[in-house]
Amino acid sequence: MQIGMIGLGRMGGNIVRRLATKNHSCVVYDRAQDAIDALVKEGSKPAKSPEDMVKQLPKPRVVWVMLPSGKITDDTVTLLGSVMEKGDIIIDGGNSFWQDDIRRAKALAAKGIHYVDIGTSGGVWGKDRGYCMMIGGSKEAVTHLDPILDTLAPGIGTIDRTRGRSKSADSRVERGYMHCGPSGAGHFVKMVHNGIEYGMMQAYAEGFDIMKNAASDKLPVDHRIDLNVGDIAEVWRRGSVVASWLLDLTAIALAEDPKLDSFTGSVEDSGEGRWTVQAAIDEAVPADVLTAALFVRFRSRQNHTYAEKLLSAMRKQFGGHVEKK
């Protein structure tokens, strides 16, 4: 298939590169000319503007928007809606607020244009590992996109199949992507995914902070234990019940920078954690851990602990996030 990609940052550019491995072709656009030039050298076609991109694509056109949530994505989707036609598909693969998806889908449906929201997880590693995708939109549009989605997904790989899972269940889920429901459903699921991510990261960070401070001079001398937390992360990766990809990334971070000297511990939040807590409030669902994890990030910008440094290190590993200076 041929698609357009608007936004060639850490994930947008790598999505284009992964698609190229299965001979999909991309027309690319970004405000930064060097980002366009880099992908053109690898075989993509350049566009001078979103309008120019639409002119280059075959019908039904597919344009994937991979931009920060908010006004820039809203403006881009609105612009595309003004130049695309009935049957065309606009994808928002960023981290937009799910209620914005519902609004956009309704506006575009009036013109016969499909809107698909794809919550995309995989960070800077997705080009090689694949992307886990949570998708909202019409069945017709999602089915049309299947060759693209199947290429981007991790595939079954070496993960054991779940014991007791029905053989009649949607096989796409085992390959790493899921049609969650109508417009907004994909980003809603990704929002909660990221809220859970906050809680998991916080649990690791606090646990490692406790182990790091086991040698504290505040403890009696015979109670002090000097632990190698990098080695602990490594051994927990192998057979432990708390093993996970986040722990793998923690082990990498500690191997690269054992004392985390390159991190201050100021931890940003990208929005999804706040939206998850708000959804919990709207639904009257208790979310003690996720709420506390979000509030810790607020506090981290005032004073810092080893736990915050580890949170920051994990964010850099999975998403390429660099602390603000």
C-alpha cells in the first residue's frame, strides 16, 4: 500500500521505515526539511505540504498523522478534511484525547471521510520490535488498513499463546493489534495503558530506591546492606514474577549509568496519566495507585529522589524522552 505520513519524529519516521521493510511506500511531510530529506534518501517520496501529499496519493487515500496531541493535530486533521474526499482515511496515531477523536470523526463522517484513531505503543524501539496498536474507527476502514497494521505489529513472535484462549477469538490480537471499537476507543485504551504504565514505573522506581538506600547512614551499622541494584534488575529479568519489558529497560539504564548521574529526577507527564485519572473520577472508579503515580511526577519537579531519576531513565529508554533543562 501507499500512505502519507505527516510528522517524522521519533515514532513517525520509524513507522515509515518499518513499512518500507514490507515494500509499502510512503509520501512524507514534516515542518523540518531535514526529517523529510533523511527519509527520501531511504526511498520515501517527499511532499511540499499536506495538500501536496493528498494530490500524490492514490484513492482511497490514507494519511497517517503522527504529531503531538492538541492544536497541531487538530489543525492538521481539519486541513486534511478540507482537501480529502469521500472514502479517504485519516489516521491519528499520536496520543490525542479520546473525546477529541469522537468530535473529529463526526465532522469528517459528514463528508464521507473515515477517521481512525490508533493508540501506538512501542516508542523508539518500535521499528525493530513492532508496535502494539489499539484502534478505534469503522470496521470498513480498519479492514482496509489491515496490510499496514499487520506490517507494523510485532506479530506472534516467541510469546506463548494464552492457555484457554478461544480459537475463534480475533487472531489480530495475538499479532499485536486490536480493533477496540468505534472512534475514540483506540485512544481510550491507550490512555489507560499509559496510566497503568505510570503505576508500574512508580512501583519499580520506589522499590529500587528502597534497595539503593539499604546502605543509608540513617540505619544501624549492622543493618546496612550495600546492594548492586543494576545486578538486581538483571537477575529479576530472568524468571522473576516481576519481569517485564520495563524492567529490561531499567536494567539497560542502570548498566549505562549506574549512578544515574545524567538525570536530575524531574519527571514530565505527557497527558494520558491525567486523562486516565479524570476518567476514573468520571466513572467513580477508585484508582489509588495510578493517581499517586501521577502526583509523584508533579512533586518530582520540586525536589528529587533516586526513584525520580530512575523514572526519568526509564522514560528515556522506552520513548527517547530527554529531561527538560
